[in-house]
Amino acid sequence: MGFKFRIFPPNPSPASAGFVVHEDMLKTQRADIVKLTQSIAYSSAFSQVNPEAAVYAFWQLFGKPTGDADKLLSNGIHAVKRNSELWKKVDDSRRWGEMSEADWRANVEFMGIENGIDAKAVDYSKLFTTELLDDINKVDTAAAVKAAREWKKP
């Protein structure tokens, strides 16, 4: 079909996701932003520990697709596992959401290749902040791991 595919290498890994907000939102909706990003950390931990439970949880929220249930489950588990290769690992000592300027630079270099972005011209001090990380990392990902391990197939 003419599509050119690129593999996202897990190591070193550019971020698999980003969360962008206007700096005014950091002042006016800080608590909501923290809760949202905590939910990302929680669900990432849960999904890594039990990809099958993550697929079932997705189906519970959005509806189970029609077709061969075993094949759909297998494909969903595969997708969660492959995507989680790009996420922070549960046992990684870095904080959830933590990226250094070098991480951002690698991400911009990787993504900017096809978009004409010169990574050397980016002012990284204006690109990201770490001011939310302490609050984000108050999330109890141990509870997510416990819930994932205790999950029972319906």
C-alpha cells in the first residue's frame, strides 16, 4: 500500500507517549493533570504485570469486539506486550514520567527526522518541566501490581 514503517526501538527508547498541556493549565488545573498522569502510571504498571487483564479491562470500558474471541484476546495481549516494551518498567528506579533533556533530545531527533525538525535548534528548557513528578509519583503502583496479580479471568 506504499506505507513506510519504522520500528520504535525499546533501547534507547524515545518516549512512547507524551502529555502536552499549556503552561496556564499547570496553574489552573494542576490537580487534574496530576490525577490523569497518575492514572497513566497506574495503568502502565497494571498492564505490564497482566496484559490479559488489561485487554479485558479495555473491553469492559469500550465493548468487546466481535469475532474470534481467542484470536482477539491473543492480538490484544500481543499489542499490550509490544507497546509496554517502550514504557518505564515497574522495577525501573526512575520516577514515572521522568525524562532528562537527553531523553527529550533523543525523542526529538527520532521523531523529527521525517518532520523537518532540527533537534539542535530546539530550546529544551521550554519544552518540558519536571515540576509535577513528585506529585505524580505519589501514585501507588504497588496497588496496581497487586491488583494485576490477583485479577481473575471472568
